[in-house]
Amino acid sequence: MHLEGTNSIKAPRQKVWDFLTDANQVAKCAPGVETVEMIGPNKFEATAAIGFGAVKAKFKGTGEFVEMDAPNRAKIQAHGNAPGSAADVVSEMFLTDGPDGSTELRWTADVTIVGQLASLAARMMGPISQKLAGEFFNEVRKRIEN
């Protein structure tokens, strides 16, 4: 499943970069994230509960920033497991200067979910994932702009 979007944030690019490359800050914005712990300079472990309608799963996994070009671009890879299911995510963000000191954020995410969760909730994954991404970026914008 491929997701993408753009967001305008009323803050300088460096401030947006610092926030979005801080796993603890990002975790506070992500729906379902229960815990996050840094295990290396650019690597973390996390637990997240994700639901697609009545189908719910708790994933435990790791994420790592595999490419970073501050404050312009970052790429993250994550892998998680839940009972009977697994997920892989590759996501990139691109930051550019916007008008009046704002930052334009363009992002992509390629998500692969296999196993029981994928077979039970396949039709709901796209719309719900897009909705969760919208909630996440709204919270990111609110926290950075305040």
C-alpha cells in the first residue's frame, strides 16, 4: 500500500526537521503508539496498537533512519510483528522552504502488511491508513506551531 501527502507547517525548516527526526516527539503524535525507546543514535524500538475496524493488532518492532540529509530529506525503515502478522514500512520525507518562513513537507510511505491482519482487514487498510496519517500530521503541525 502506498500513501503520500503534503503539509504546510508554519515553522522554519530546521525546527520541523528537529521535531520529525526525534522519535519521542513523533511517537506523541502517532495514533496507537504506546511506547518508544531509543536503542541507537538513529534506531528505536516501539509498540503500537493498530486497528482496522473490528480487527486489532499490537505490533512490536524497530525503526531506523537509514538516510538523513538534514534539514532536507530523511528515509526511515521499520519492521514490526504482531501475533500472526508482520508489517514493513519504508517512508521518506522531503522538506523545503515555503512562503513566509513556513516549511513544505512532502512525504511517502510504502506499507506491506502480511498474515492474519492483512487477510481480515484488506479492504479497510487503505482508507483507515490515510485517515491515521491525516490525524498524525495534524497533530505534528499543532505541536510544532505552538
